[in-house]
Amino acid sequence: MSKRILCYGDSNTWGFMPEGQPEDLSYWLRYPFETRWTGILQGLLGPEYRIIEEGLNGRTTMWDDPCAPYRNALSYIDACLETHAPIDLIMIMLGTNDLKPRIAGRACDSAEGVRVLVNKIRQNPSGRNRTLPPILITSPVAVGTHIDKTFFSDEFGGKNAHEESLKAPEYLKIKAHLLGCEFLDAAKYAKTGADAIHLDTESHRKLAEALAEKIRKII
């Protein structure tokens, strides 16, 4: 039976393309599955593993976005776990959208959101035979230094989003240690593309390679 890995994330799990988007975002362009890190990861791990892609544009850790409803990861997690059970590993890569000033705006608050989300997950045993599967907290990539020159500048608070995103790995590494979770810093392997928020194609590949190595060590 294939090992089932739930990848719970935002637009960088969904596969949002950092280039070629319409300025008003009236529709979104998405990388094909074989280009997204989830698809590459599936290929690297092979048929012994089953990658479950749960990415949503704008998803936050636990915060409600007044401009985009249904993006709160905490409010959806129970339904998500029950939909995809049994699960052998839960991988969380969230936090970038928390940096928007209208939501939380700070990396420390985003890390708290991950802590609350992990504790919620552990209230719903979704592993085989109703066990608690291991959790891999993945710190998201840093917001690009050129954020102030992109369409997303005002929404994310310009340069401040970059500065806050640099703090995220250390906050999340500490949370992972305290919670007994696995940890991986995506910023060591991947970077954003033209829009300063979303992964370019090369980074999708590099992140998948790093995750494949990490996952093999966990399960």
C-alpha cells in the first residue's frame, strides 16, 4: 500500500505562476502538475508514495482574511484530514499570506498560527488505525527583495514582507522542536520568481528534491 503524504499549503503548493499573470488577477495561471514541486516529488518518490496536493491560493495558517473568505487553514483542516485519511505524513508549508498587513503582518504571529494548526491536527488522528501521523513543518521561501516593484507590493506591505519572511525559518524551527515535528527550511533550496511571492520552475524542482530526501528519512 502506498504511503500517503498530505501536502497542506497555499499558492506555492497550488502552483501559481510568478510570471505572465494578468495585472488584475481576474484569472490565475497554474504550472502543470509535472512542473509543480508536488508532481516532481511524486515522480522522485515513485509508486510507493502517494502525494496528496492540498494547495489553495491565499491560504493562511489560522487567520481570516476579510478580502478572501475560506482561506483559513485551521477552519478546514478537520474536513481535509477526514477526506484524505489514512495519512502517513502531513507536510505543512504555510505562512506567506499571514504577512499581509490586513491579516497578521508578522512572522512571529504566523509561527503561532502553525503551532495552533499542529495542535488541531493532533486532535484528529488521521493515520492508519487512527494513529497520529508525523508532521513536517516546512518554512516557506523568503519573499523577494523586489516585492516593492511588483503587483503584490501594497497587499503584502512592500519591503516589510521581505524582512519578516527572513525571520520565519528560525521561528518555525523552534516551534517544530517544541512540538516534536520534523522541519525543513524551503528557503535554503528555493526562491521566488518575478512576482517576489511565487516559486519559479527551477525552485519547484529543487524544493521537490530536498523534500524527497527528507521524506525518505521520515517514512
